[in-house]
Amino acid sequence: MGEIVRRHVDFVFGVARRTVRDPALAEDVTQAVFLILARKANEIHQPHRLSSWLFKATRYTAANAMKMAARRTYYERQASRREESEMNPAVIPSCPHDLNDALASLPAASAT
């Protein structure tokens, strides 16, 4: 397996980097592709098709990594907005008028 990695790592990393356009994410994708290859090595019966398999696996893995990164960014922004609204009292919505009217009509509490 080590020889296969040495022989194809630059190819896989290049495909990953062109796809995700982020060197750190491309490294993660490259590692994931070789982990997938290690698990599925017995399914590749024709060694001359390994490059094609690696190309497709890299593209699919990169697409999934980009989806996960976009999803993570979306939820981080949502959490950030939620934190900002909790910290800023001006963002808290005012009570509906019916509730204010009902509270105003209650008798005053007597101090006993």
C-alpha cells in the first residue's frame, strides 16, 4: 500500500486541490481517499484502472468535503446570529399588545 500511496499521492492531491481550492482541505481529502482505498482495495481487480478509480474517488470525496464545509459554515453563522440576538436586548421582540393590555388590567399587588 505504501508504494501505491507514494506513486499516486501527488495526483490525488492535485485533483483534490483543484476541486476544493483549499490546501488544508485538499490534504484531508487526500488522506480520506487513501483510507477508502485501503478499505476497498480488494474491489479493484484491474490495476490499470487504479488511476481512474482514484480520480473518481477524489472527486466524490472532495464534493462531500465541500458540502460538509458549507453546512458547517451555515450552522456556525446561525449560532453566531443566535448568540448576538441573545446578547443584544434591542433584538428581543416586544410583547404583543394584547399581553400588555392584559397585564395593565391586573389589580395592583397589595403590600402586606
